[in-house]
Amino acid sequence: MDADAYRSCRLCPRACGVDRTAGKTGACRVGSELRVARAALHPWEEPCLVGDKGSGAVFFAGCGLGCIYCQNRAISRGEAGAAITVERLATIFLELQEAGAANINLVTGTQFLPSILPALASARERGLSLPVVWNSGGYETDATLDALSGSVDVFLPDYKYASAKTAKACSGAPDYPAVALAAIEKMLSISGEPIFADDGRLLRGTVVRLLLLPGRLLEAKTALSRVFRLCGNSVIYSLMRQYTPQPGLPSPLDRRVTDREYKSFVDHALALGVERGYTQEKDCAEESFIPAFDLTGVLPK
């Protein structure tokens, strides 16, 4: 996949067809100029991804989903980030490795895939040896996942919704439940069963995140059941309660998840037979867990 993919963009399932090289923005709200908002050690991922010092998280500008409740809206709306070159991105990967990162964690990078792939290739030629994590909303095409095969070791998708109605209301993507489930199945076929280092770091595999939204307990249980039927314990499950309400959202999205809701969600996972998974403490739903998209680690020193 090369930069021509930006000319009639179909990198995500929205397939907007916009020529992003002509100064236009796609459904992802960004053009073809590679933009990154933060690149730093990130301690707030799942334990198998952070190691001793943190995951080497690179946050890209833009997003193909644009969920109304997104806590990272500064980047998902394309409002944050600086333009960099492919070679600068490769150097960022190496700088994170030198800083002790457990992996290179590419956060919401689908819209810049034609730039990320050559950056990874260049960094590997220059000594990058860390596992690469593809951290996404799960809304991916077969072509994108085919392009990632051989370049990515760990997939970290969300599975956000079980119903087309909720997917449309929250992300404007009624096809999300079917598309994301198919993507997770393909991710698992690429990564295979989880493989861990002796120190517990995940070297290869798929971790599926299921964010419990307030007032959507039944839907979250349905989503979890659907993934478990498809993947069983061949993936790792991350049961997330970190939903942090953003200003101006309608009820019930204007509140946090209750203790009762989250306990019922975890109990459902145990009843299904989930053996590999993570839960979250209540204090994860705080603004302090949202990183600052202030160009840390992005520009040359």
C-alpha cells in the first residue's frame, strides 16, 4: 500500500473516496499530511502491554469513527497534532525503544496507514525490535488488515456496540457491529493465540476492549457474548469502565458507569467462561487518565 491510497481514500469502512492529497479532509477529518499529537511512554494500557516503563504510544490525528463521547476528541476531531515526515516517525519509534518502551503502540492510525508502513520498515532497518501494537476502534477493512499482516504483532481493537441503532447514534456507523466483529476475527487469524515474554509482556496476540457505556449494560453483555462465541479464550478481554462523560452529552451518556452496572458486566464475563482478561478500578474514569495532546515527543529536540 502506497501514498496513492490517499487519492481516493478507502482506508476505513466509510470509503469516503476523498482525494486527501488535494487539501481535502476525509471522513477521518484529516488530509494526507502525516500528523501526530503525542509520542511518549504510556502507563495506562493493559498490564501485558506496559512492561516496566510503559507502552510506546504514538497518537495520530484524526479518526474514522468520531464517537460523540470520545475522551480523546482533540485528536479524533483532527484538532491537535503536528505534521511530520515518514522518516521522523521512524525516528520516533526508535526514540521510544531507547526510552524503554515495552512496544510501539500505534493509536488510531488507520487514516495514515500508507505513511505508517514505510516508517515501520525504515525503523526496523535501523534497529527497531519491539512488538508493534495496532490500537484501533475495530472499524477496519480487510484490505487494511491485509496490509498490516507482517508489520503488526498485537491487535488492540475495541468492540463498541452490539446494535446498529447505538452504533449509528454514537458513531454514525450503523454497520459497525458486523464490520468490527469481522475485523476481530481477521485480526485473530493474523496474530494467532497470545504469546508472552517471560516477564509477562505480550509479544503477539489480540486484546479486545469492551467499553461499558452508562445505561447500555445489556448491549455490552451482548457484545461480549458475540466476541466470545467467535473467539473463545483465544483472545484477551479488557472489560473497561473508564468511560468519562464529556460536556453536552444526552442522558445516559452524561454520567459515569455505576458500580452495579460494572459488577454485572464482569459477572457476565465469568459466567461465559472468560479466562484471559482484565478489569478496571473505579478511579480509571477520571480526566487525569486522558493524556495531554501537547506534541510531547513529536518534534525533533
